[in-house]
Amino acid sequence: MKTSGCTRGIALVLLSLLAALCTTTAKKDIEVYSLTVDSKVSSRFAHTVVTSRVVNRAETAQEATFQVELPKRAFITNFSMIIEGVTYPGNIKEKAAAQEQYSAAVARGESAGLLKATGRKTEQFQVSVSVAPSAKVTFELVYEELLKRQLGAYELLLKVQPQQLVKHLQMDIHIFEPQGISFLETESTFMTNELVDALTVSQNKTKAHIQFKPTLSQQKSSGQQDTVLNGNFIVRYDVNRTVSGGSIQIEGGYFVHYFAPEGLPTIPKNVIFVIDKSGSMRGKKIHQTREALIKILDDLSPNDQFNLVSFSGDVTQWRPSLVPASAENVNQARSYATGIQAQGGTNINDAMLMAVQLLDSANQQELLPEGSVSLIILLTDGDPTMGETDPARIQKNVKEAVGGQYSVFSLGFGFDVSYAFLEKLALDNGGLARRIYEDSDSALQLQDFYQEVANPLLTAVTFEYPSNAVEDVSQDNFRLLFKGSEIVVAGKIKDQSPDVLSAKVKGKMHMQNITFQTESSVAEQEKEFQSPKYIFHSFMERLWAYLTIQQLLEKMVSASNAEKQDLETHALTLSLHYCFVTPLTSMVVTKPEGKEQSEVAEKPMETENKHRNFHSGYPLSKFRTAGNRRSRITAGTTGKRPSDVGRAGPPGPPDVPHHYPLYYHIAGESLLPDRLLAPSVLDGTFRSVDLGARDTFPARVPAVASDPVTGRLWERKASGRSTDLPQPPKTTSLPGTTAAVPAPIQAPPVILTLPGQSVDRLCVDIKHSQGPMNLLSDPEQGIEVTAQYTTEKAQFSWIKVTFKNPELQVHAFSEHVVVTRNRRNSAFKWKETLFSVIPGLQMTMDKAGLLLLSSPDRVTIGLLPWDGPGEGLRLLLRDTDRFSSRVGGVLGQFYQDVVWGPPAAANDSQRTLTVGDLEYTATRLLKLDYQEGSPGTEISCWSVEL
């Protein structure tokens, strides 16, 4: 085995990164003058180096804090500080040895643990150091990770938050994929038009380079010295694939085999959804669960079978047995899901055994299609409180009942759930566990998880290699392969191996066994990885070690005590040899403030409870944050934790949100949440409101088109003249009363710009609407726009834009926008900047909330959350001369042959508009133009009612 030192350069990629430098004292005195991120992706394996250089401009010593968010699946491999020419390294040790050194320093009052906060995809590394006057400090962190393919793509997420202007700020991502890069796209939540020039993307068949290098002026927010860099930068890509045995790549005496064949048919599945409806699911959780379940049911294939099991203290099955996913059955299941209410305790044991029994019964009656796949998907937010409550006994009961025949997937809703219990429950039965984060997009998280397992392609997948060619191969047999995922196997090449490495991959499709074969030339593969710009040395050896450690840690969850010790010893040996900070090792960071001054960095576990985050022997006594947002804490009048409400005792009223403040205690501190649920004065519903923020409810000043003296209503003609409109009946105000105020000028739902017409703007008012409307459809442009219009509120409740190339859907709601691509959902809040470049399409959103969807030679479509008079979603169209002659729809008809009649003789503010066989009366009216954002400007346009 080759040796690999802990401090030598290794090269790796970045799935998620925040480089956030701040100071705990005089923030402006600690200047970050250089911040660089260098990330190299070689065959999905990423090596990332974050380097920050700071200087103390104060006349006294100041504290500098280096903070980085890195991917959860990444392992830190090196950290060092260089202060006045002296290097203070981080040393990776066995956890027990590191803890002993750390505890000794704590006893002398000289040390504090490195606090690690866990977010959705990231975990936080943070270290502080005292910096002498005029002194400089260099921080350098290195971490490595194997990117995991999900829903057909690899994702690199950089969270950019320097918190101050940085003279030299640069990020470089190099990607090298010998299979060839099939697509590459970028997305940013902080990019503006001023920053576009700072981003360069270059790509050829196998390589890509993304660089972001903004100048000081580009980093500044308009007219201020604050930085605008605060958000996410995402790179997504995939590689070329064929219906074959995959790609074998070889470097430095090691090989990695990537297997994700294209073009295989989906295997029919039998799925039981087990839904927690206990009292702790009350309110938003059960609402989001219902919403997701309804969408998931719609995605079932007609070849699938399914059933629903809901549970609280009691367990209920929707149907006596599994039923086909016909349109009728799905509609009935949707109705059932809509009526699920939350109350009572949590009986997980009986619910899971009922799900297994349903599958067993169908199997015994030979009702499960031959070659089909059976899945049980459990969604719960709590610990078992009724029936069998011992987690170990439940795990044993379920494992014995399943008997290796079905796969169990556990979804834990929120941070109060016992994730360790759910993880073992899933891994014991060939599935996996996933945490669903309690947020506004929880329903989308549930849908995305289902999409990952919705399309099984192969079962019983095994990899075979010649015994005289390889050794120390990682896991080589897998229960399932799903569409959009990938199986990775790695190992060593023997010294006397053949010149060509061959492999067989065997698996079961729906009705047949299948064998894939592939081979790879050792010499040719070794030559592929010689470019020093893209490749770091021995990366494949480290990839093999990384993958092996991850798999050993996973096996430990469901192993017996005897097996667990052997697995742990093996994983620990590899972790120490390759200098990985894993759950079995810690990194001791030496600091210059004292001879024994040190800190310990440990790998946080997903199983840790967010509200019980304790360092070993050192309680966390601060209000922790995750994702840079403080936790919102709500509870009922019982004084229990939010997760305890409704778990036991008499059931409370279903689906009533709790909105009483709760004083929360963590490590002896009373914490008053800074966000409470308060009734909105706008619509009477309960929303999350920051009580400490100003202007929570902005005043709306309606535009009134009336003479301030006479009060007469008027309109402005296109010629510039004004004319009286029919006046409302006069009213006499009683003493002490206020005269009626004329209705404000409204913004129409849609303003159309008609190309080639003498009339440049057409305001469309919708007076009759039943069900979703087809607003626009142009098959040559590959665009379709549908919407739901609510006549009572005179606004669109949602608008959906569908593109055929690239295949993408943008679904706009009043709260947020959901972008769906490759079965993946991404939610964006309005008025949060967005800049996304997908091959063939660009999406941008500014701070006013205007979302533009544009591409060369295609109509530009805009969506806007209008909060002026007549609030609601609005639609914009630009470059409408690009519509083809085949455009249609409620709005598309106006881009066909439109004929304007002359003004009416009696009233020159009316004209007749002929569209095909239809005639409309167009009336000249004063409206608000929403296209430039609130508060809008008054315009005179021809108004048509549909």
C-alpha cells in the first residue's frame, strides 16, 4: 500500500462551501485581504482548498474567526494556521486520544471545543485566534468528498458569505471527467448584472473550468461599502453514459468502476406509504405531508400497486389490500390523503408490521407481479410512544417480519425525531434514512426523495472482477439501482495484473436476468490522468479509501456487536492512514496563545439532536443556528417541547397551529425566540413574523385617479387629452363622517405588447375562469403557459411555465417559485436574487421579484409577485415578435391575425377587436403598469374582458 501523508496536497471537489470570515470584537479592524477557493473534481472525487489571509489593522490584539461550511459527506483532511511565519497544524488522531488531550487543556481553562453546526447539506468548521497588532494570519482548510449522483446530476454548492469586501476574492472549480461532460449548468442566489462579468465558464468534451473573481467595486452593494456576496453558488453536471457495464477508470494502481446504464425500463413497484398522523404532526407538518402525498400519488405509474397506512395511537389501512395505481384508485387515495388529521400518540411498531403484512398477504396470493420491487416508505416526526415503545425491539420486529424481501425507507420529519432509530430501521432492511427539514419547502423535500426511489431499474446487482487482477475491492453487491443514481465500486490493481481489466455486472430486470460487460486498458487509463492542472496525485487511492470508510461506517449501524468492532477497527485504520476527520477520529488544532492551547474538531453526526447539541464533556450554551437562520420555537400551553405536544394524552383539536411564545432552556439559558407566529393583519392567517423587524406590514398607498378639488374621475387619452368618465352618484357626508374614496386604479392581470400593431399595449381583464387556463402554447417555441385565475380575488393563484428544450418547469405561487428539472425541485423565495444559466435557457430574478425566463430566439416570459393595488401574480411577455404562427391559447390568440376596428362614432374610447372568429370590445382605460415593479405607473391602455 502506498503511504499518504496528512499534510501533503491532495485534490478534491466541492459540493458545498461557505467561506465566512468574521471577528468577534472590532470587526472592521480585522481585514480579510485575500480569500481563495480552489476545487478540483477528478472523476467525481473532489479536493477543495480554502485559503484566507487576514491582517489586524488595530493597535491592540483582536480575534479573527475563520468559518467554513463544507459538505456533510466530506472529510476534512488538513487544517493549518500560519502566524508570523510559524505554522500551527491540525493533527488527526483517534477520537479517544484527541479527547484526552483536549480534556486536559479544558481542565486548565485554556481551551474550547470547535463548535460545529449542522445544516441541510453542510456542517460548519470554525476556529478563532488572537491576532497581534499589524500581524497577518493565513488559514488553510482542505477537505475531500466523492460526489453522489442524485436525480441524474452531481451538484457542487458553494455558500459565499465573506461578510466584508475582499481585495482578492477568487474561486476556481476545475472538473475533469474522462467519460465526457454531458451538461453543465450554474445557479446563483447573489449574482447580479454587475457581477456577471466576474464569472467565466469554459468547457470542452471532458474538462470544465468555472471561475468567479469579482473586483472590489463589483462586490459593493449600490452606494454602500457592504458586500453583496451572500448566498449560494451551485454547479450541476452529469457525464455521458451508454447501455453498458459502466466506466472503469485507473490511476496510481487503483481503479474505480462507475455504473449507471442508460435506457433501461423501470421495474413495476409495490409501495406502502406509512404516514404518521400523531398529535406532534399537527399544523404545518401534516399539511405539507398531505400536499406531498397527493403529488406523489399522481406520479405513480399505472403498472404500480400501492396502499396507505396511517397511524397515531391506532393504525388504519386505506384499503384491505394493495390496489393498482389506476386513475380511479389514485383519485380516491388523494381524497383519503386530504382528510388525514393529526392527533394522538405514535405507534410505529404496529404501523410497520401492518405494512409488511399487506405485502406478505399479496405475495402469498401471488398478487405481486413477477420481478416487481416492494418498498415501504415511513414518514414520522417522533419517537414511539404507544404500543411497543422500545426502539431496539421495534427494529428487531420489523427486520424479522421483512425477512429481506422488501426495502424500508425512513423519513424523519424535523430535528426532534430519533434519527438513529430510523436509520437503523432502514439500513437493516436494505433502504436508507433521510431527514426532512421543517421548513416552507418540506413538501418538496418529500417529493424529491420519492423521485429518487420512484424508478427502480435493477435488483440484486453484483460486480465481478478477475481474482488475479484486483484486491481489496469495496462493496460489490447492492440490492437496488434506481434511475438517476449511480453505483460506485473501487479497489486496488495487483502488481502482476493483466494489461486489460475486465468486469461483469449482473442484475435482475423486470422479467429477466441481465449481464453487462466492460473492460479498460490499464496503460491508457493511467495516461488519462496526467494533466497536473486538473489532477492531484493519488486521488483514486484516496477515493478508494474514502468510499471504503463510508461503507464501513454504514455497515456498523446494523452490524452485531462482534462485527461492529472489526468494522470500526478497519475504518479507524484507514481514517488515520489517510488523515480523514471521520466519526472515529478528531483533529487537534494547536493555537499560539499558550503551550497547551488546543481545540478539537469532530465530525458531527446526522443522528445528533439539534436542540441537544453537546460537545463531549462540554455543553453548548449558546443559541445555535443552522443555515444562518435562528430556530423558530412554538408550543402550546403545556410547556412541553414542540415535538412533545400531542404525543400522548387526550387528542387535541386537529390541525390547530400553536402560536404561544415558549421560553426554551438549553444548558441553563432561557431563550426567547425571535420569531413568533402572529396573525397577519392583511389576511387574518398566521404567518412567521419577525417581531423585531421594522415595517413588517408595509403601508400601501393606492393611486387614485381623481381631481383633488372636484373629485371627478377622469382618464388620459392616447393623444394626451383628458376626458370625463361616467361619474358615480354624489353622496352627502354627514357631520363627523368621511366621504367615500374612489376605488384605486388597478393593475390588470396581464399587459400584452402586440408586435406590428399601432396599439402597443393591451390590458387583459379576466372575468370568467373555471379551472386551469391555457394562456399560451407555441409548439415551435417549445413553450406552454398555464394558470389558475381566481375571479373572487381577481388574481392568478398560480402560473406554470413549461419548456420542452431544455425540459424544465417553472411553477409560481404567491409564496415562492418552484423550478423542476430532471425530476428535481428547487424552491426560491420571491425578491431573492437568482441567476441561473442552463443550456438553452437563462433564469434571473431581481430584488423586486421579477423572474425572467429568456433564451436566444425565444420569447421572454416574466413572472412577478405584484403587491400593489390588485395584488397577486402577474405575467410579462417580451420579444413577442418571436412567437410562431402556431401560437395559441387565451393570450396567445392575440398574437395571431388581429384586426382593429375604427373607434366607435359615439365614443372614441371604444374599438372592436377581431381575433379569428371572435370579436372583443376594447375600452380605453387608465390602468397601473406593473411591469417595472411596485408601486407601478399610470398608463392608458385598451382593456379587453375575457
